[in-house]
Amino acid sequence: MKRRAFIQRAIGSAGAIALADSSVASALAADTPYYDFVIIGAGTAGLPAAVFAARRGAKVLLVDAAPDIGGTLHLANGQVAAAGTRIQAAKGIVDTPDAHYDDVMSLSRGLADKHVIRRTADEAPATINWLLDAGLVPLPDHPVTGDTPGRKAYNTPRYLWAKDEGRAILAVIRRELAPEIASGRVTLQLNTRATGLLLSDKGEVQGLRGTVTESKDGATREFIARGRHVLLTSGGYAMNPDLFEQLCGVPAYAAGSYPYSQGQGLAIATSIGGWLRGQDLHRPGSGSILTSEQFPAKVYARFDMSPRRLPWEIWVNNQGQRFVAEDSSDSYQRERLLLRQEKLRYQIFFDQSILEKAPPALPKFSRDEFLAHFDKHPMFHRADSLEALAAKARIELDGLRTSIRDYNAATKSGSDAFGRKHFPMPIGERGPYFAVTHLGHSATSSAGVVVDEQLRVVRGNGEPIPNFYAAGEVLGSGATLGNAFAPGMMLTPALALGRWLGMTLPIS
């Protein structure tokens, strides 16, 4: 109850309308429009659901809080993965959904939802072939495995994206959706915020309540629609810092997601007994230099990290303690260790000698530009003494002194408690000293709504809620990635599962 109450406070009211009174039910039946599909969210999952439902003759209502369709496709890198696509066949690549499933479950350390991944792997080839046939043009060398330094990916090339990233996928889907809107099979209702669901006296979902913003001055009107199937495809919550911190246990920091990713779908689902999972599967990355330590910060730059550039510096947390082998090539290990640090905050610390002799840490800046940051950027700190540096960077001084002492000893012995192997030089006894604040952050929402094998939203006891389905980021990245990284497994499940719902749910 406490969790649900918080969600309600963080997002706003998202109650349900109980239609137990027959007079209310009959009034709505007479005056309220009825659809085969009511889809809440015109993004990566909702759009293919609408297209394929309409192609079967379904009457579809597609609503979104934004003034345009597309959701996160406006910002996404557009990376998808599928096994058994025609682009693989054209290059002689033999691949199967079983292999894709096995790879994803391995990459996610077995933490992804096996039912969601199974359905995604099975439906992904036809989904990607649809996009290819409709005009999506991948980069010339694609598909690829997705392997990058420090991060393992697929065993077989099945990962692809187009030059214009997520916008390329959106452009294709716009063309596919246009005739369905023109025919009247899809009714598009933008600037409409879903606020609750219509329920029967038996707890069956029967429609949607929302508010429509009709003018620039913010004037709204109530909106109600009934539907045989209600699909929750409303996205995540990464732009709601209060809800983000409550669910993930860490600050949101960076405003890198879609502005309408406010978590409204989670409020709607939990208001009628839906359950959440994935709160423990937040993935913070290895940290970035942000514009501030407060939401809505932006990503400013990233230190060039191992194995691209072996570190000369040390990394210390708020207590001044080292917590990782800075030269580790294992991105997953760095992320797990950063997750244990207070506020996902750490400092990359070094002295003047390291500054002068180490390879450039921020390659896009010249040496003079790099140095200028210490005079004007809030994440860059410089001082002539350790005491002053610790105060500026908000590091515990005693812990920092101990870390420097132990690291310098390791440079002589070659034996480091964290397993570091690269020791170019010790940290000097005289300043000036430097620290650059890094913060772990994510633009994805790890927690999401629990569904069964048929993508029906379920209650805490595992009972499915009749007529109520979910797909896309509202399921949470934990359902498709675990707490790791599997290439293309944010967009691909949304596209594939949305399409599957549109193709399979019964219509009149």
C-alpha cells in the first residue's frame, strides 16, 4: 500500500471508475464511443499494435499525452535485433530465434523475463522484416554482433540500425499508420493524458478515462472511451525524478529520456492491483560528467575509459575510498561496483604530474580546453592541497589519504587489492590536485508492470486482469535486459510485442 500510495503522489491521480451501478454502465454504453482496441501510448509498442490491429479490421483508439506520435523513437538510437531476418539471409547468416533467446538470457545473467524474451525472439524476425519491407534501410555493414570493448554481445550478427536511428523507424511507421488513420480504422487522440480505467463490477477493464488539453492556456476536458481490449504502452518513468528515486533507490540525475516518460502507466496499472518488478535491476552505466548534480542535468562528457585508454588516475567514492580496478575491461563489473556507492557518485582523482604525462582524458577537448573546465565547470575541481581538494569535491579527507597511500604502495609492489595491473606512476605528495565528479545515471526505467505469457497485466497473486495488456518500456528494462546490456533489447521487444498484440487479440 505504501508503494502504491507513493506512486499516486508522485504521478498524480490515476484512479479507476467502477461500473458496478447498472445505470452508470448503461449511460456509458449509450453515450461513450466503443473500440476494439484502446491503446494508451502512441510510441514504440503502441504504434505497431495500432497498425496491425487496424489491418485486421479492428476499430482502434490510439491516445497519447504528447502532441505527436513516436514516444522515445524521437530520441532512441534505433537499435534492434532479430534472428532469421531477410537481411541476414541475404548475407548467408544462419540464425534462429532459439539462439537469440539463449544469447539474451545469457547476457542478462538470467534476470530478464524468460516469457517476454521468448515471445520477443519468436516475433522479432517478422517484425524487423516488416520494417525492412516498409523502407527501413540499415547501415551498409549491418547486421553486426554488437561487440564493443569491455562489453560482450551476440554470437551471431543480428543487431542493426539505420543512419537516422530511432527517427528512421518512426518515419517508416508513420507511413504505415497513415492509411489506417485515413480509413477511419484508427482514431488518433493526442494531448490526452490517461488518468484511469473503466472497470466492470467484476474487475474487468472496459475502457479509459483521461483529460484532453485543448488549448495553449492549458484548458482541459474529460475524455472517456470504452474498449474490448485496453493496451498499456505508455513508456517508462525516467523523467519523473521522484518516482525514479523511489523505485530505483538512487537519484535520477540526467534528463536524457523522452519528456513524457512520467510513469503514468505504472500509476494506472497499480491503481487496479497491477504489480511492479525490476526495482532491483537498475543499471547505472560507468558514470558520466553531467552539467550538475541535480535533475534535470544533461550529459556533458565522458572520461575515456579502459580499454580504450588505460587509466593513470584513481577512482574514489564520497568516502575517499577506491572501489574498483580502474583498468578493468569488464563494463558489467564496473557498473555493479558503482551501484554500491553512495548516490552513484565518484571522483576521478589525479595530480599535476599525471595531468601532464597521461594521454588525453577527454579527447574532444584540447589540453587548454580541458584545463579551462577547472575554472568554470561545477564537476571539475582543482586545489593546491589535498585538504582543499577534498573540501571542494566533497570527499572524506582521511579516506582519500589512505587510498593514495595504498595505491602508491601498489605502484611499487605491482600488487593491488582491487586487481589493477596498470601503474604508470604514483600520485605525488605535492599539489595541485584534481578531481572530476562522475555520476551513474540512466535514461531507462528498470521497474515495470508484471505481465503473464499472454502479456496480460497481472495482480500480485499472479491473476491476470481481464482485457488489460501491456508492452514496451512500461514493462521495465529489467524484463528485457535484467541489469545488464543486450543489444537492441529495448526497442525490439516493444516493436515485436506491440505488433503481436495487434495481430492476435480477438476482434468483433
